[in-house]
Amino acid sequence: MIDYHIHTNRCGHADGEAVDYVRAAINLGLDEIGFNDHLPLRGDSGKELGLAMALNELPDYVNDVMELRKSFPEIRIKLGVEADYTPDTESYTKALLTKHDFDYVTGSVHYIGEWAFDHPGERKKWDNKDVDLVYKEYFELLRKSARTLLFDIIGHCDLVKKFGNRPSHELLDDLEETAKVFKECGVAVEINTSGLRKPVHEIYPSYEILKVYKRFDIPVVFGSDAHTPDEVGRDFDKATTLAAEAGYDEYVTFENRTMKSHKLDSGKSIHC
């Protein structure tokens, strides 16, 4: 099994050195992990705000992962990065991604305009929002992010539900349109267990959404979104069960931005 969404303390809102996460993964018996720390934000404000590593830390992040590969040959370690998508930062993100040889890039939508809709400090703003419109804008941004062709994986692809806000109607049209774009653009989606640790208490994406993506044959990866070493591989028994129930019998991995499929063993034990 893999865990493709692991952060480190470089991002400013996680604890533990990268080596601590590797040791936790080995103790769990994971076959492969991917570090997926936050790409520096434009203007280099991310470190100050506790949202992402600073621009001058990116080379050190890459070097650290490369060194860990050498130090721990018993587990496959991939170099990933989580890049925020906003329409006005596309060229900045593209330029930064070309500077390093990532195995995969996860695209994530955390902002609608200037609003960080999933940030606890911004939660109160939901009270004055049209939830249906927020969902519509969110899924449109997901589609735009995939169309950039900058990303291999779309991260936590219903993050908009984090605080439990739900639309008043079914999302099938938006979901099918989004699935078509994902298919055309060749991206995978992430089954991210961190939602179980958030107010919504639900894996990203939901079973209903995952069924739609399966119908369109969208590949999946697994991620814990670990911000502490003890969150590595957390709730992966639930994640693999969800995938199997939605009809998945395969997952994918990446190397040098190239996707490879593997059989999913939903009965494999993860000691977490």
C-alpha cells in the first residue's frame, strides 16, 4: 500500500522531521510513500502565514527526500509536491514546477477568490455564503486546475465539505462534467483520509462522488494528508474498503510523472 500525501514541518503547520514520517511508514509496513509538502506560494508569504515552505526551502526539501531514498532502501520514497491552484498563479506554479524532477504533482483547490474556504480562521465566512454557489465555484476550479495539465493528481477533491456545509441539491451534473474533464486531462484523484479527522468526519471524496469517478474510469491514489508522523497511513483500512465498494480494483503510483497501475488488495492489513 502507498501513502502519497505526507507533509513535514517545513510547511509551517505540521510537526516532525521527514525521517520521522519514513520510520512511521516502515513500521506500518507500507510499500511506498510520497512526500507532498506545500509548494511555496507566490510572493513567498506562505511560510509567514504557516501555509507552505518558503521559496528558498524548496531545494532543501528536494534534497532531503533524495537523501532519505538512499538511507531507507527498504521502502520506496517518491518526491511529490502539493501545489495550490488559483487562476492567477498558473504561470508562477508552472515555472516553479519545472525547476525540479518531481515524481508527481498534486493540485489542490484551497481558495475561492481570496477566501481560504477550508482554513479554520476563515470558517465564519461560510455564514454569509450561498453554499450551492460555493460548491459550483469549487468544482469549476477543480476542472480549471485539471485543464492546466500541471497536475498528476487532484487532491482531496471535495474539500469544500470540510466544515460540514452541504449543498441543497444533488451534484450529479457538476460531478459528471468534472469527471469528463479529469478523464480528458489524464489525472488521478486522491482518496484522502484526513476528512475523517475534520468536522465533516468523512473521507475525501465521498462514496457517491467516488462512484461517479469510477464510472468514468478515473484512477485513484491513497493519501493520509499526514501532518504528524502518527497520521501516516491513518484509516487506510476504511479508504481501501471505500474504494472497493465504489468498484475500484486498482490504484496507481507515479515515477517521473508517469502513472503505473497496481491491483488493489482491500483486505491487506494496515496496522494503524
